[in-house]
Amino acid sequence: MSNEIVDKRKTQIDEGLIAQHQMIKSLLGDKDKASKFTATAAKVANDYKLRECRTQSILDACINVAQLGLDLSPNLSHAYLVPFKANKDAKVASVQLIISARGYTALLARTGWSIKSFIVTESDEFDYRMNGFEEVVTFIKDLDSVNPKFKYAVAMAKSPNGEIFVEVMNKSEIEKHRMVSSNQNTNTPTGVWFDWYNPMALKTVTKKLTKKLPIGEDIANAVFADDKVIEAELIPSDTVDKKSDMNSL
């Protein structure tokens, strides 16, 4: 992509965000928060990984994040704008919004809920038992394991009154979810699932648990916004700095 095209696209994105600034301010309820969000969104939207994406799809995704009251800052890792194409031959890509497990944690924390998620490997000690309405989890992490193999993805939530909710998904359940995507119809993970399998598994189990919780409209809206089959096709992993990309999904 030539510098002229890059500059033109940057101008379109910046002007688009400025045009939506009043709406962002209304959504966030604070002038300073709106300015900070707009600046962060402009930086993320102009990232080279989104250079082939339609400008309007990027702007729409940014507004969606603001509606949810989340942050696009890579340091907070609430949500990500990921490029995808309708098919491999498509010349123009769009943006897909992916809310991370950390994003769901932030949303639930606003209503007094606590939530955590973790990966259990074959070398860990793990026990999940249900005694009537009581769910009990015991987890001892093997910190000395070398190349641990994935076994379960676990999410736990505690309500404001102390009630515990648990969701456990084994490898076959995670794989069934992954292969719903048209670009994941092989036994070998590709794209976002290849580069970030464990974080995507955590996102999957957290989202599944969230759907079962007695939560308010804001959380339901977040699930709806994120409730799409992930068709994202990422830039090959050797061109991406993983230290700053989606490692906290």
C-alpha cells in the first residue's frame, strides 16, 4: 500500500472518529474519557494489520466498543479489532470485534460480579464436584511442567451475594466450538486459534458461562455484539508482535 493511500485512509479514519466524537462522549458520559477513547481508537484503527479493512467497518466496531463501555487500549486488552474476509478470494476485508475474557471480567465487575478463568493441563491436579446447588473446584497448578498439554478451560463467577457459578469445557468441547467457523473446518487450528489457542479457549468458556448468569442488559448486549462465529483471518504470525497482540484474550 502506497504512502499516499495510507495517508488518505488515516485521514478518513481520523475524520470519521472526530465526526462521531459527540456520540462517543454521550456513550461514555465524560468529555475526557471520550477524548481518550477517540485517541486510542484512532491509534488502533490505523494499525497496519487493519490496512486492508473497510474504513466504515473499523469505525462501526469502535463505536460498538464505546457502547459497551470497554477500552481499546492494548494495555487493558478488553477488546480487539481483527481483520477478516468473507472468503479467501475477497479483495477487501472487514473488521470483527472480539471481546476478551478480560473484557467480560470488566463488564461483570461493574455490577458487583467477580469472574476468573484458567487453563487446566494434563499435569495439573483438578477436581470439580457438584453437591446439590453447591459447586466446588479444587485446582493445583503444576508449575514445573514442560510443554503442558491442554485439558480443560474453566471459568468461575461469584455473584454480589456470594453465589458461585462454574463452567468447565474439555478439549473436544472447545474444538467443537472452534470448528463452527468456516475457516476452522480442519483438525489443525488456523489463524487466531493457531496463534492464541489458550486465550481463545478462555474467551470461549467465559462467554459460555456469562450466558448462563442472571445479568443485566449491558452484559447481554456485550454477549450479543460478540456472539458471532469468529471468521477472522489474521496476518501470519511471523509478522505480528505477539507481545502486544491479544495475549490477554
